[in-house]
Amino acid sequence: MFATAARWAAKKGKPKMAPIELTTPPEQTQSITRAIFDVVREHGPLTISDVWDHVKDVGLRGLTSKRQMKIMMRWMRERQKLRLICDHDGPHKQFLYTTWFTNPENAPPRPKPERNPHHLPPPPKP
């Protein structure tokens, strides 16, 4: 019992993340976050790649990469503009971004896994 308590006490906690500081000008930040918010509100709940596809279609000039978009979305989560939900079905997880007012039941249907023909049971014998 003492060893268990010693191991438990020796664990380090999760380091606190510093708040994200964006390097873009405030006007550009506002236009990018407004576009991302509108995409998520209109089409949401969406995965990161779905948001990126929709944002590319919008054609934002200030957004240069998917990495920058992910940083912006993390900043928007800190400011409680977006929320992240986990949709899991057994071992499959899907992380979706929504606004605070989006109903999670409206999530896009998950594609069904393809069945491997080698693992199908043999056909019944007549």
C-alpha cells in the first residue's frame, strides 16, 4: 500500500497551457474567426478537415495554412466561440467542432466500415 501511495504522489500533473497569443492583426483575426464561425454554424458539426475544405471554398486571403486555422480554432475554443465534442461508436472516435448553439444530433453520419470478403462466413451448403 505504501508503494502505491508513493507512486501516486510521484506523478506529475498535466502542465498548464499558456493562453494562445495570435500574431495576426486584430482586423484580420476578426475576419478569419467570423468566416470559420459562419462555416461551422452553417454546416456544423464538422471535423478539422471538413472545416478546412469549406474555408478553402470561401477563399479567405489571410488564412495561409491548415495549421494556422487549427491554431485559430483552438483560440476560438479558449474564447468559448466554438466547442469540441467527441462522437464515438465503439473503438471509432470522431472529434467535431460546433458552435454552442448547434444540436450535436445533427452530426454527419459516419461512413460504415467496409467488410472484408475474406472474413465473411462461408455460404450455407444446400
